[in-house]
Amino acid sequence: MTARLLPRRLLAQFRNDYYPRIAVTVDMIATGTDVKPLECLLFMRDVKSRNYFEQMKGRGTRTLDMDDLRKVTPSAKSAKTHYVIVDAIGVTKSLKTASQPLITKPSVPLKDLAMAVMMGATDEDTVSSLAGRLARLNKQLDTDEQRQIRDAAGGVELSQIVGRLFGAIDADNIEARALELAGLPIGCDPGDTKRQQAQKQLINTASSVFNGGLIELIDAIRRDKEQTIDHDNIDIVLRAEWDKDAANNALALTDEFVEYLKSNQDNISALTIFFSEPYRRRELSFDLIRQVLDKLKIDKPKLAPLRVWQAYRQLDDYKGEQPISELTALVALIRRVCGMDEKLSTFDNTVRRNFQNWVMKHHSGGSEKFNEEQMDWLRMIRDHVANSFHIERDDLEMSPFDGQGGLGKMYQLFGTQMDTLLDELNEVMVA
């Protein structure tokens, strides 16, 4: 395409008019462009990317009925049933890789790309590079990280964000939006001004999901996932011995953890309850604890609960079991810091110990002892609290309670004392 016309205008003519009949391009319409009347592809250079080559071939696979084909090629005698590849360079026989150049700005940090798009950048290279980097990151996310991004993005999945960004720079989408803006039917030329306006609108719509918090979260997760491998400067073991500074390092890490919790006790609800409002501990829930973990990961990735746990394990000479999850480890550490536990102890062990003491106290008093069926339910509640920190009425309609009769069954077993019992267990087991 060497005419003075802008590429999109010339492409529209190539798609809809008799002239031009031949378009010579380098990467301009290889992907993301729909030219249905195209009947011949002539390859004059090799292509190493398998995906890219398949997309280039895909330009010729669009079908078209005879009437529409004749609008561009009046001599057509039938509908478009096939297309021809002319291989002038051996591209159909050369070895292909699975790579495809989507990221045209590999040296620009992901955070800078996202900030640029949020601030109004609408150039294709920036948007494509951002979408490509986010697509790569999306494949590395676990379920919890996907949830964090979804929450920060107002319910939008990262995969949807990527799709919207790619869609915003797709030539066909831009052409369709430009026609809408110009109020013209398909097949007309909306003009380059409308195309530029359309691209800007599409990109602005796709990027509206970005905000400072979301970008910081994505960048924090990216840092956590990123691993640099140095193949040139191989480490050499100079000596092997016990680390004399291990205790000091553990102490420094726990001190930093304590400082972080105390400096945020007025800003995070769960920490406020632990440190300042112990009478509200029955209100602690899975979501409140998760808020602490999410913020900790963003603010201080080095203070990962399981890492801090190992430091306290060394300082307290703890020989017991490992915590069952990162969240339960965090709760145990918070209890240790705020003085609820003098020594390190897993949260599930604390819950089991408190539950046992509560049952023994109940049975030793004047109250009626629990029967075996009631005890089975109480043990299920104990195990639920050990994993989720809190139990509510609604939880009784979920697994494993629903399989045993749910809320109705518990009411049948405990009667009008059911709600009082749940409140008491929420308080006692996390005491």
C-alpha cells in the first residue's frame, strides 16, 4: 500500500471496491482484518510464527455469496468457495514456532503501560503491549489472585479486560464503529477521522476499568510472579555451615511483621478487632481476615504469613504441625502478636482446644449433656470455624451441613437455642 491515502481508507476500498485489485503490505493486514472477497494470498517472505502464519492464511478463509462477491469482482460466476495460496518463498514448508509478536514495547514496565492507557493513551502499540502482558500474567494467576483482580476491577475478570483491549484495536471493530459514528451503511467509507475517533472511543471504553488500586495490585502480583534467572553468573558455594545470623534474621522479620500489624490496626477492621476491640472477636469472618492478607501481600510481600511463621517457629522453638492454610497461619500470627497466645500455635489447634474445654465445661455443669448426634453437628461447626474463622446461619445451608439436613436439621436438634449456641461458639472457639 503505497498510495497517499491513509491505510484504513485504502483498506476499505480494497474490501469494498473493484479497485485496488492488489494490496502489498508488510504486517499491516496480516491479522485482525476481514476482507471477505480476498481470493488469492501471495507470500513473498518467510514467517516463523505458527500462530501468525495461521492468522495470515485466515485472511482468505472468509466465505461470501455470489451476489456480494460480484459487488467487488463482477466476473464472479459463483459464491466464494475457496482461495489460492501462492508460495513464492517456501513459507508453507519452513519450520514454524508458536510465538507471535503481540508485545511491541517489551522494555516498558507493565505498570507504566497500564498507567499510560488509564491516562488516555490510545496508540495501538501501547494497548497491544499492555494486552499481551496482561494475557501472559493471566495464565499465571491462581484462583485467589483472580478474585483479587476481579474485586479491584469492579467484577470484571482479567481475561475480559484483555479481550476488550484487543478488541479495541481490531481493525474490523474500528471500521464498524466508524461507520456507526458516520451514520453510514456497511461498504461505505467512513473516513480516517471517524476511524481515529472510533479507535479512541473503543480504547477509552476498554480502559475505563483501570484505576490506581487495580494497577498497583496487578503490578504487585506481577512482581511476585516474576523470576529472573541468571545463566551467565553462576553462584559458587564458598562454604557450607549453619547460618549464625539465622536467629537475628528471624527476629528482624518478626519485628517488621509486628510493626506492620500495629501501624495498620486502625486501618484494617480485623486488626482493630484483634488489638482494640476483643469483645467483637465473634464477628471475625473469612472475608475480614482475607482483607488483611490481601493488603499484606500488596504492601509487604516479604511478610508472607508462611515465611513469618517459620521465623516465629525458630524463635519459639515450635515443634508442632504446620498451619493448614496461609489464612489460618495469618490468624495464628496475629494472635501471637496481640498477646492472645504466648507461644506459636496453629489456629485449628487453638479452636480444637477451646472447643474441647467448652464441651467439658458444659457437660460438667448442670446443663443437659449433648447427645451423639448433637456432638456430630458441633464437631462439624468446630471444623468449619477452624477453616473459616466464623459461622453464620447461611453457612448451615452449605457443605458439609447441607448433606446432613442443613439449617432445619440443626434447629431440630437444638431448637430455639440454636442461634445462641452459634454466637457462643463463635466467641468461645476464637478466644
